[in-house]
Amino acid sequence: MVTVFGKGALTVSPRIGHIHITVDDLPWHFVDASGQTIILAGLTPGPHQALIELADPTHKVITSETIKFRVPDTEAVEQHNH
């Protein structure tokens, strides 16, 4: 078994990092080490943002970027098209 988190993971080669994801400046974030596409579900229509932080195994942030996006109001579009 390979250690993914903590100081022991600093000796793994190649190093395994992870990302922290914070949505809309919430006071908490979630961690993902899967390497898969990030999917955010259940967001209300309107503007949102996601802070993506690349972190080492001890959770030290290496780099980060904020992504801004808008979830369309599909109900309003469907009502308009009828």
C-alpha cells in the first residue's frame, strides 16, 4: 500500500499530490486524490466560483487557481421555449 497523505508520503516516488476544492468561498473544502475530472453537482442557477489548490501530501498548497462559471437556469429556458 502506498502512503498518500502525511509526512510518510513525502518519501514516495513519484510523489502523489492531491487537490483541495472550495466552492463559493464556503468555510470548508473537499479533497480529491483520484486524478479524475472534477464534477460539481447540485449548484443553483447563477454565478459560482471554485478555488482549486494543488497540495503536497502534508496539505501544503503548492499553487492555486480560481475558476468562475455560471450555472444556467434551465427551467427558465424550458419555460421560454414552450
